[in-house]
Amino acid sequence: MDLKRLVTTLESGQQDVVLRALQSYNKQTSQCFSFENEDTETRKVLGTLLIQLLERELQPSCQAACLQTVRILSRDKRALDPFVTHSGLRTLAHHAGIDGSLLDVPDQDVMVEALKCLCNLVFSSTEGQQRGADVGIIVGLARRLRLHREENFMHEVKFLDVRLLFLLTALRVDVREQLAQELRGVSLMTDALKAILGTQWTDPFDRESNPGHLSRQGMELAMEILKVLFNITFNSSQQQLDEEEAASFRHLCAVLRHCLLLRGDDEDITEEFYGHTVNLLGNLPFKCLNVLLTPKVQPGCIEYMGVNMDALRMLLEFLEQRLDRGHKAKESLTPVLTLLTQSARIHRPARRYLRAKVLPPLRDVTNRPEVGEHIRNKIVRLMTHIDTDVKHCAADFLFILCKENVTRFVKYTGYGNAAGLLAARGLMAGGRAEGNYSEDEDTDTEEYKEAKANINPVTGRVEEKPPNPLDGMTEEQKEDEAMKLVDMFTKLSRQCVIQPMAVGPDGKLTPLNEVMHRMGDRRSSSSSGSDMK
């Protein structure tokens, strides 16, 4: 239907005629996502008329048709003005049932259409336009989240409630802070998540519940809640928390532990669900992560040093699954590697369990550390990844499992793979970082001890000794080859192709000329001291 004709029909105000005209227009443009520039003003007029119609008493079918048209028009960023005004947003929020009053709750099909309109507007409008959003929308969403368990809302209404909250918290810093602080967003969203999971805990920190199974719809809704929680806890690990906030984060961590043990209908959506859970765990204060190990040891669980390791086992399985997928390494691997690193750094049982699984006693010394399909080999391969964040996360994880001991770290990874981390931390000359660890125990196997003298420290494996290229050469020929090599290095250095380096007193790589200069200064000082004597 022509836009101008539709505007004329809406101006007539006859509900039956308007309904047929809108249904016809919606059918024609349901898949339209691009709009002509010359019709922008006409679409704005149409939007104004639709808001005015929605402010009247209409049949649910006519309300739904009006909102479907608003949803189509809201795809055009140039024609949002009628919808992002205070009155426009208030009208849409009323039809969504989230205007703050929750009185005269509309038909749920109407709710769905209104919520879709609000999601489009939040996503498409600029920050300046979003400032017109009524605070009542946030309050209304918070109230309805508390009613999700008691009221018989459709799944789509629940899903769009949380999706709208996610978009608001993702795009609006002020909304994020309001939800987190004024509305106690962490506790609110944790309760909403527990309602979906169907947990009936009296003490989630002390007892192991049977996680069971979660439907696809339940996982989709839970993932939206996890995304909202991620937004409002983004800086939590860097903040000082009072006792109430710390308690709410520990409770959330217990619920997330439950999420790690759930199973879903589909393998892909289950992996995505675990991914959002891991991302959120990475936001929580590190001191809360001990909740992952709190549940009592029960028959059927994974026990190590008298501690329940089910959650860590799932994190390791998730990491290996992501390693095998091999795509989008930064987004998929850094969160889980960081989480495992922090758990190993803070909790001794966690570190020892992870070390037993990732770095078992070394027996195979014939292959390079990065060759093979064991999880150690896969993580070592990441230490030379093109992405710096991935490379650092993988190296940090293995370094913590080695108790930040350089000798042990090189033993498991090879000096070539370890060089990046050692250079960054000033440990090229060996030694140990300033970690608080128990005494080292001897974990060398008989196979490793026998081959240790023949292992190449750079590659981390036993290699056959190559023939000496100087065999058969006279002393004059050797000296001539050495001078050629010196000349080549000098030329490359002067042309800035290479820069000779040496390990400085601080354990970091330093330009060779600076090291030589310092050594010359020391010799001068010592000789001056001798002269004075």
C-alpha cells in the first residue's frame, strides 16, 4: 500500500478500515529493511499517527497491527523521532506492560509486539535519543522479572523482557549503573536465573545439587540473563565490596557453578551457554571463585585432595573443546584461560588438580612440546599464537601451574616457546617469580632423568647431534669463516635489520651495546679504585 494513502486512511480514524490497511501494509513490508530517503518525512508522519492511535482505546488486534507497523518503521534510523519522544516511549512501554504501574496489563501478543518495538528503538537510536527513555521502563522491567515465576507469562514475553534489559545495559552506562546499584541488579538477576534453572537451594555453598537438564528455551532465556549480569558486573573485580555485595557475588558464583554442570538439548547451544557462564565468572571478584570448590564431596563427583573438582573438570573439558574448534581464539579461549589461571593462582588444590591434568609427569621427550594432541601440547601451541592476548593467557596459565618456576616452565614448554613470557617478566636469566607457593616436590620421571642431559632446552626434546661443520677445516679457514660472520652481523646491525641483544642485570633483553657500555664503565670504576689504592 502507498504510504500517503495509508496516512490518509489512518487520519480517518475508523478502526476497521485502519486495521485492514495496516494488515495489508505489514504483509507487504514485513521483510523490508531498507527505505527510500524521499519517503522519510511521510514515515515520520505515519509514526506520529500510529502513536496517537495507540493512545486510544483499541481492540487487541488493532493494537497488534499498529505495533507491527511501528516495528517495521523503527528499522529506519532516520524516522525514529515520533517513537523516541517521552510520550512515544511511554505509550509503547504501557502496551508492553512495563510502564511502571503494571495496571491494565495488555494482551500478551500485544506485549510481544511492543517489546520488539522497544528493542528496535534502543538498538537503532542514538545515545542522545535514548536519553528520553523513561526511568519507569527500567523499574517496570525489574518488577516484571520478579513476577516471571508467579505469573503465567509466555516464553517470548520473558525472553524479550530480558533482551530489552540487555540492550539497555549494553548501550547505556547510566542504566547499567542504575540497575546494578539502585535496583540491586545482581541479586535481582540471580533470582531470575534461579527461577529458570528451577533450583530449590537452602544452602548453595554447602551442598551439591543434581544439575540435571535444561530445555532449549530455558537456556536461551538464561543466556540473556547471563549477558545482563555480565554488563552490570563488568568492573566488579576491580571494586571494593562491602559484606552484602560480596555475599551476593558468592551466591551468584554458586549459581554459575550449577550452570557449568547443566546439560541441554543441543550441543552447540549448550557450549554457547557455558561460554556466557565462563565470561561472567571472569567478571566476579577473584576471592569469590573458591565457591567453585565449596560443595561437599559426594559419590559420583570428581575428588582431589578431598575437594570437589566437578566445576574445574567442566572448565577443562570446555577449554579443550574450544581448543579443538580453533576459531575466534581470542573470544573463545582467553576468558576460560584467565578463569583457570586465577583459580590456580589463588587455590592450591585447584592448581594441583589442574597441573595433574594439564602437566602430568613428563615421559615423552622425543617430540617437541607443541607436537601432540594432549591438552598440554595444544596450550603450548597457543604460546606462539599471532594474537598477543591469547599468547600471554596461555603462557601465564602454564607458568602458574609450574609455580612460576622458570626451570620447570622451560622443561614443559621449551625455551623457544617460553622466551616471550620470560622476557616480559625479566626472567631470561632464570630464577623464580615472587609467588607464594609450597615447597617443590620431585616429579621427574625415570624416562626424563635418563634423557635430561641430551634434551635441547630450546626445542624441549631429545635431538640427534648434528655433524660439526668445522670438522676438516684448518685453523686459518675457521678464522676466515668467523670474520665473514662478524662482517655479516655488523652490516645487518648497521642497516637496522637486526639488533644484537643480551640479557641485562634485570633479567630482560637489552641492546648489546648498552650491556657492553655498562661493563666498560664497571671496569673503569674498578681500575680507578685500584689506582687510588
